[in-house]
Amino acid sequence: MKGSTIKRLDASEAGFLAALDQLIAWDMVSDTGVESTVADILQQVRSRGDAALVEYSNRFDRRDCDSISDFCLQTEQLQQALESIDSETRAALETAAERIRDYHSHQLQQSWQYQEDDGTLLGQQITPLERVGIYVPGGKASYPSSVLMNCIPARVAGVEEVIMMVPAPDNQLSPIVLAAAAIAGVDRVFTIGGAQAIGALAFGTETVPRVDKIVGPGNIYVATAKRMVFGRVGLDMVAGPSEILVVCDGETDPDWIAMDLFSQAEHDEDAQSILIAWDSDYLDAVYQSIEKLLPEMERRDIIVQSLANRGALIKVADEDEAVSICNRIAPEHLELSVADPQAWLPKIRHAGAIFMGRHSAEALGDYCAGPNHVLPTSATSRFSSPLGVYDFQKRSSIIFCSEQGASDLGRVASVLGRGESLTAHARSAEYRIKD
């Protein structure tokens, strides 16, 4: 087999930062053809409803269905799928679900109030969203873990109804995905994918109810559709390719690190796997492990392309420089494969998830550690966070003014309102001022 090609970068060389920025740059902008196609699909779904869903799903997923009812699954079918899978798989799904539920229960926010001396009461009322749509990719692979990660936080938040969209190309559905839906508590499943599924969730049709928020990954058509409907519904994020950044002090088995890099590279050719170390000999050892282990990998062709396209082994001077580069990259997944990861933690400002220590493989976070695997990519961890219960809760401000409080605040509001030339604002407040 042809050997792998992965960039070797040295932070001490001129032009390193420019080369690094070019390596990590990702702009998932749809071309005009994709945007035009998606815009037309969304318009058709909005105007023609169920008929458009049937037409597009038959065309794109090679199906031959007569009505929207053929795309609806009943809860009994989810339960049947759960009972059909082998006991080991079911136990793994249930263990993962329990851990995800336990972790996310710590994120649940509660309403709060406080009262001022004059009787004015202020606070925040926290309520769950009413209905959420989750999109689960189908076709090339099945992702039961995505079902668990997207649905369970919504359930912990108290969302009343969870609608799942999953395409069934050639009428093929993954029993494991349906079993995960049963375990997670999905209410309704439609075997519809692509931009038409996003349109149905955003606008609603005769059969598919409109939702308040759409979560879950998808291809370029799904991502483009999500961008186009944002504002009509809430979104989790529009994610780019998967990423892993490993920092190692040279003491972890090189085979472990090579496989950790593979774990993201095997997603697709645009995934990114980067290793940072301050020991050149160790970087050489990891490279040798990459060469040794690649022939064993089922998805080796994808891994080779991913490493060649966007992978890198980076030599730095010391730990401080490693931290600086970590924060510049702001990765989706960060593995701190070092002796004392706790000492590093206060210095890490930007990362979607931080895996601490030699035994904390990123793959554990993908499936069953507990924290959510829906994470900010493409350096968006600089300003965004993992999917969580808080994404399925909304906050309303509470303001109750006592008579004295309304009078005191009215004087302030009057000055500010007139200062902005908003006389009605000022007079509305002035009516409540006591003489």
C-alpha cells in the first residue's frame, strides 16, 4: 500500500503561523448550484407541503411511495427495532444513554427571583422549548450516537415533543438508529432526509409539525438548508468537518496517538487530525505508527486523504508554545495526553471538549463518556459551546415593580427616554412617578 503523507510543521520556522492558519481554515460555503437547489426545495416544501416531501424523497432517496403516510414510523416500530437488535448492542446503547442523561441532568437550569427592599421583584423564568426536530444522517453510515446526543438533552430539558428525521435511501433503515430513538424517547419519526426534511421542520406541512429548533448534522444540502431557515427556527450549529488536536509530552504509546488521529480522519476526507509535541523523536515515532497501522484500517483510503489534506505533525519549543497554538486552533476535540493535564486546564481558553490524560481517548466522548459529542468546529469554540440542556431551554425576564420601585425607576427612565427623543417612553414611565 502506498504510504501516508502528512505535513510536518515547525513552529520555529518563518511563515509557520501563516501555514498553520491555512491548514486550519475551513469555509463551508455552498456553491451557487447548491444554494439554488436548496432554495427551490425549501420554497416547494413551504408552498406544497406533503406533496413536495413525497416527490423529493422519492427522487433523491430512490423510493416509490404514494403518500406521506409511507414515510411515517409508529412508536411500535421503534420498539420492535429495539427488541430486534442483539443484547450486547442494546446494553451498550442503554449504558451510553444512561451516562448521557446523568451528565446532562447537571446542566438543568432553574427559574430564579429576588426581591429588592422596596418590594420590586426581578428574576428569570426558565421554560423548555415545546417541540424540537432532530436530523439524523442516513445512507453511507448509521449514527445511533447522534440520536442519543441530540434527543436526550432535549428530554432532560423537558421538551414536550421530539420529532426525528432520518432518510431511508433505497428503503433502507438502520435498526440500531431506530432502537436508539426508542431508548432516547423520540416521539415521532419521519423517514425523510435532505433539505426537504429541514424545510418540513422549519415551515411545517399538513403532516409534519413545525418545530422550534432543529439540531443534528447533515451533508452540504442539509447544512445549507439550515442556514436558510435560521431565524424562522433555532439551530444548534452549522458544523464543519470533525477535528482532533492532540498535545503529547512524548510519554504516551505512539500507537495510541496514531489511532486517536485516525479516529477523526476516518470520518471523511475533510476531517482534521493534528498532533503537537516538543520532541522531534516522538513525532517520528508517531509517524512510524501511522505507517504501521494504516494497512489495518477499514477506512484507510479516507484516512490517507484526510491526513494528506488537513493533517499535521507540529514541532513546538515547549509547553507554553503548545498552549498558544492550541488556543489559536480552538479545536473541536482537544486531547491533553500529558502527565499533569489538570495543570494545563486553566490555560486552555478555546476547545469544544477537552480530554485529559493518556487514557481519555476522544472516541469515548463520541459514544458513552456522557458529555455531548455535538461540538463547535472550525474555531467556533472561541465563542460557542457543546450542545446541552441549555440549548433546549429559554429564558423570560420577570419584572414586578412595587409602587415605590416604579416611581424611583420612572425618574431614571424618564431622563433616558427623553435623552433618546422617545417621548412616549418617558411619559409612560412618568405616569408611575409619585408626587
